[in-house]
Amino acid sequence: MPTLLVEIGLRMSVTFIALYSLELGATIFMSGLIVMSKSLGAMIFNLPAGFIIGRWKSLPLMIAGLTGILLSTLMRGLISTPFMLLIASFFLGISATIWDLTRLTYIRNNIPIQYRGRVLSGMGGLFRLSRIIGPIAGGFLITMKGYSLMFFLQACFVLLAIALILILLPRGRKIVTTSANEPLSYLKEHISRNRRNITAAIVGIIGISMLRVARDFILPLWADSIGITISVLGIVTSIGALVELMFFYPAGWIMDNKGRKWTLFPASVLMAAGFLILPLTATLSGFMVAMVLINIGNGLGSGINMTLGTDLAPQKSPGQFLGLWRFFSDGAMAAGPVLIGAISKGFTLSTSPVVIGIFGIGTAAFLLKYMDHMKHS
């Protein structure tokens, strides 16, 4: 529940932050920097956060991260200049990283590995649910009362999440709340011993991250090119999000019972197949077939990034490894739009999905050859 509350709050604003910055007087370039600043703050602070987690208990760090989210959210609603919005968004990224990594480390230390896939795919399902609820709620609040009310309600959600964690978390069974940092040589030895699966997993995560970015970029452009209106596209996109929600539990079951490989591999294949058939579509029904294939694949990938990161993290000093893992995965997400933009510039609109689909098939083939099953049940 705390995760859902925080994610709904964050998703309320993420869709509209660029428009908010323009209302404050930002240029288009400044608006882009503001949108990017949260991701930049998160990526920069991944490594320091990983080391901090080894020195502090999970509960205080969770509260610290959420308090930072709360303060930066209030700051975003109260400021009056684009520069201050930039600073608040950067600080939000740092705070969100502390919250995310501490939560993952807590799960790594306390959830048995044979159940971890279902827990983390469920968390991925909550992320997808927040992407449906958040933008609708945010748009409604902005239309009715403006941006300030949206940020205030978002802050209330975070405050409620803090209260729930303080009330519920300490009452459970005996839990492991911290893992002391080991020397860096220990982390290097762990990476060296597991380099095959770590390398394959990084390739898989980069691949599926690129496919996800391409989905958000290519699908709207193709829809527009075949005459699908914005309102219809919005409805179709919501249907696609609901399709994704249907697959988060099967994804977790497959991860725990068949192995992590058998969600990441079919997720890559299905998303790639959707892109490969996209240029063949010229009607709404054809477009929906391609989109549903992509969404099924993305649904099967629910929680895979978090699950692989926690699986591959060492028993000792998991925070250090997870910080490094998140640095690479966040870097892939940040680089994705640039690379997809370069592909779109270098090829025609009808050719770009084919290039992206081939890239996805290549990722799947690499996983099939080099990644172990990683079955833990």
C-alpha cells in the first residue's frame, strides 16, 4: 500500500511537469532540463545511496527517502520560478533513489528467493496501476483547482505512506533491517564469479528498456500516421495498460517456478514481434493487435529489473550492488530516448519499428544462449 500511494502521487505530476514548467515561464530547453533532472538526480545518487544503505537500518532510510519526496513535492507546489522547479525535481530524484534502493534491499534481505519473483512482479503491477490512476487524477485536479492542489494531494499520499510504514513495518516477524558494507574487493569477486548471468541480465535489461522507450515514442507516431485521433489513442493506450495489468501475476509465477529467463526472453520476443508487424497495420484493429502484443510482452516483464537485481546481489552488502545495478539500468532508460531518436532520424517511420524489432529479437537470442534459467523454487 505505501508503494502504491507514493507511485500514484508521483504519476500525478510526471505527465504534467513539462506543462507546469512552461506555465512558470520556462523555455522549451529549460523545460526539457526540468523533466530530465529527476532521472539525473536518481542516476547520480544510485552509487552513494548503495553505500549509505550498508551503514543505516532500512526503516530510518525508508522514512528519510519518503520525507525527501514529501519536501520536494511541497517545494514543487510552492515555488514560482523554473530554476527552483529544477532544483526540487533533482532533489526528488535523489530522495526517490533512497526510497527505491532501501525498499529493494529490505526485500532482498527478508523475502525468500522462491517467492521474490511474485512479490516484485506484484510491485511492477502496482507501478502499472499507478500509471493508469495517476495521470487521470492529476489531470482532473489540475483542471479543477490548478497545480497546487495536485502537489498538495501528492504530499498527503506520501505522508500517509510514511504513517503506514511506521505503524505496520515494526510489527511483523523478525526482520533483517541492515547489511554492513563489505570491502569493495568482495563486490568485485562476487561480480567476477557471476559475470555470465550478470552480463546476460544487463544485456536483457538494456534491451527491454529500449523496447519500452520505443513503445512510448513509436506507437503514437504510427497511430497518427494511419489517422488514429488523439482521443482514440488515449482510450487504446488505457486498454493496453489494462492488458499489462493482467500479466503481472503470471510473470511472477513463471519467474518463481520456471526461472527468471522465461519471463525476460518471451517479453523480449513478444515486444519485438509487435514492432515487426506494426508497419503492416493500416487500421485501428491492426494497430491494436500490434500494441496488445507489445503490452503483453511488457506485462510479462513486470518487476524483472528489480527481481534480477535482488537475485544477483550478494548476501553481504546488497545495497552496494543494487546501487550499481540501478546506475546501469537508469542509464539505459536515460540513453534510450537518444538512441531511439537516432534510429528514427536515420530510418523512415515504417522502417524504424522493424529495426527496433530486430534489436529485440537479437536481445532474446542473446538471453537464450547465455543466460541461465535462474530458477529458485
